[in-house]
Amino acid sequence: MLLEGLKIGFGITGSFCTFSAVLPEIDKIVKEGAFVTPIISEAVDSFDTRFGKSEDIKQKLKAITGNDVIATIVDAEPIGPKAMLDVMVVAPCTGNTIAKICNAITDSPVTMACKAHLRNCKPVVIAISTNDGLGANAKNIGQLLNTKNIYLVPFGQDNPAIKPNSLVSKVELLIPTILEAINGKQLQPVLVK
């Protein structure tokens, strides 16, 4: 198994349209031997959308991982002091969360988990999913590319004709990105079609 024994925190933020692609990847990560702790943003914890109900997402995460969902800042804070994780993943990672991680804003369970984990100088893997990746968030993505212990799942434009600023990661590359990140390397190429 590729991820045997790894303790992975899996943060999920409010890019609801990508949940159907991300949840099967979490299942693959578990099947590769990782112990996965799901962590959700307040949006995921409370919003019902056309893509699904909050309660259903939380139940699916618990069913896939076998673990309770962390949904508060207080519950996410011990991740650092207790060195609970080997890798922290955020997928999907919205532009809002990208901006917060980039600027050290810790006001959600997912950003607290990232901050707490980074204090241990261990990898954070980010799978971008934002409509402003080539707009207002381009500078934040650029800064994250140059931030120690941050690794990006390769990404590209998802629909340049209709959404020219939108970026989305290739979530099927999560496991290869995690494997490189635990060795201190960024999976290449970062920009993909």
C-alpha cells in the first residue's frame, strides 16, 4: 500500500461542485493504508446546496474514513501540539481558504488545522478550486508556490472560454502529490491541461 501508516488530515472547503470528484479520492487514500481525519470548514458544516446536503457530506466522510469529522477551530487546534498528522491535505481548497492560508488567517477549522500542522514543519498539500485563481487570488497562489512545506496538486484552467480566471486541481493526482510532498518535493509539472 502506497500510504501505509500515514496519518493524513483531510480539509474540505466550500467548492461544493467538486465534492463528487474529491470524495472518491479520499476513499482511494484510505484504501492505500492511510489513517484519514476529515476536517471541514464552516461552509461545509452548515450549507445545503444543489450539490448536496451538509449532513450527507459529513456522514459520507465518516463512512469513508471511519473517523469523526472535525468541524470547529477548538477541535482542530490540537493537531499541532499533539503532532497528530504526517500530512495535511486541503481539497478542494477555495480561493477564500487560499487567501487565508497565504496570509496566516486562522479563523476556520481547516485554516487552524493547516497552521497547527505547519508549526511542525510538515507538508500541507493544497488542491486549488477557485473561480479567481487567475484574478485576485493569483498573487496568493504564487506566494504559496514559494512557501516552505506547502505543495500544490497540479492544476489548470477548468473552462477558459466561460470562466477565464477559474483554476482547478487534478484531484486524481492527490496521491502522487502526497508521496512527493512527504519527500519534500513538488510534483511536476504544476501546470497541467
